[in-house]
Amino acid sequence: MDIEEFRGIRKTAEPLKFTKFNVLIGRNNTGKTSILEALYLLANPWSDYLAPLIGRGRPNFIADLHGGKKSLVYGYTGRCKLTYKVLELTVTMELDQNWVTEVKVNGTRKNSYKEYSEELARCLRVDVEYVHNLTFYIPGSSSFLKTLWGSLMNVWDSIVKMGIHKRIVKELIVPTVYDRFTEILIERGSLKLRKEVDEELGPLYIDIADIGDGIKRIITAVLALEYVKPKLVLWDDIEIAAHPGLLEAVLSWLSSKDWQVFIATHSIDVLTSCLISPLGTGRS
Ligand SMILES: Nc1ncnc2c1ncn2[C@@H]1O[C@H](COP(=O)(O)OP(=O)(O)OP(=O)(O)O)[C@@H](O)[C@H]1O
Ligand SMILES: [Mg+2]
């Protein structure tokens, strides 16, 4: 992809090329978050379509994480241009401080999200309704966690039906923490983790807000990813609050799925895990 005048990036010197598993590692202020956010807009750059589980349009969501809508454009004035190459598609989008101004697919202007999503669905061979789910962004900021918990509770029946609430505890949580957690559930109007303490006392139900930060972030993100099933997973500052053992489990989990992964990190542990893991094939 090419990025021009988007957030912290003036112009990419050459096209960014990605593979199935991508790790963006670098010093502060080198543009990692900006790249993830540019990729996030691919699914839908129109601000009046709410992103799955987020309850905001994608450009609004990014703007809220920073200094408002002006922050989307490099230098706070003008317009940004993003160019994506996906299979045989070339998508270009231009945004200014009044959000999206022009979107083209293979050189043809798309005047609405309906036109855009129909073209993407046809070329990518996915359902038109699914196009909205193509990208999912997990920002470094934790402020979005509460929004996600509320949204996840709204779709809890589907999550239970898909078995996600038990599967992620078994695959990710049990092997990496000492507590004996067995499932995630809704109890008295909030998300809880069932913790086996003692056979006589029975289980404890721990509110997700009271779980340690590392597990809390990972559980929320993983529930959301399993539910949305995006094609592009965009996870910023993945190492926040997570022990290397938990990180290793999450990286393996991410690389075992049928999606393209983009993670940003400052952690050498993350890089080492990616390089030495047997699941490392295809990572770059
Ligand atoms: N609208 C803007 N116009 C110009 N520069 C901007 C704009 N928004 C952000 N920046 C610059 O972009 C940089 C931040 O970029 P970004 O957040 O993508 O970096 P990062 O690599 O993710 O950093 P970190 O490792 O700290 O998370 C800062 O140098 C900031 O000055
Ligand atoms: Mg960043």
C-alpha cells in the first residue's frame, strides 16, 4: 500500500508490502500506529457506517483516539490519499477534515458505500454484508475496552452458540495463568470469568473489569476477533501488560487462523517469539 499525508506519515518512500503475518517494530513516533489505522479504513472509510462492535464510523474512531478529525491529515490541512492493492484490486481513497472525499476501485469512482462494498465483495468473493467486517483494529489505548464489553454482551447469544466463550479460555487463558478459569459468561448484567476456587465453596465469578490488565485486554480483543472474523487483524502495542508467555500464546493463536495479521510492538520478546516459533513460517 501507499500512504500520503495520513496522520504521522507524509509519504511512503516505496510501496509497503505485506505478508500473512506482519510485525511492525520500531522506535516511538515512527508511524506504526498510522500504518495500522490506514489499513483499518480499507473496509469502509465512510464515517456514517458504524464499525462492527465499535459503535463509531472508522474515521471517527481513529479521530477520537487522537486529536479529533483534523488529526487524520498530515500537518492538519489538505487531504490524505491511501492506495491499497488487494489481489487484482486497486483501491484509492482520499479524505480531508470533512472525511471521505473520493473513493475509486480500479480507477472507477464509487459514490457510496453500497457501490464500494458490492465491488469489493465481487472481487474478493465474500458476501457484501461481510465487507464491513474486513478489518478490525485493536488500539493501544484501553478506553475502548468498555465499549467492546457492552457490544459483546449485545451479541452474547451468538458468541455462546459459536462456543467462543469456552474455547478462548481453554486455548489461551488456562495454559498461561495460574488461576483456574473455566468460562466467560454474563452474570448480573456484566461479563464475568468463572474461577474454580474450592470444591466446597463453589466457583467465584470475577468481573472482567477486575481481571489483571494483560488478560483483560487479550480476552476482550480475542472475543471480538473470533466474533467479527476479519480478514485483516490490526493490533497496536500488542505487548501492553502481557507476560511473554501470554504473548507467545496469543501470537501462536493469531498465526493459526485464516486472516492476515498486522501487529505493532516495541517488544523484543514479540519479535523473538515470531522468529523462533515453529508457527513462524510466513511471518515477516
Ligand atoms: N496529523 C498529523 N500531522 C503531522 N504529524 C502527525 C500527525 N499525527 C501524528 N503525527 C506525528 O506522527 C508521529 C506519531 O505517529 P504514530 O503514532 O503512527 O507512531 P508510532 O510508531 O505508533 O509511535 P509509538 O511507538 O509511540 O506508538 C508523531 O511524530 C507525530 O508528531
Ligand atoms: Mg503507536
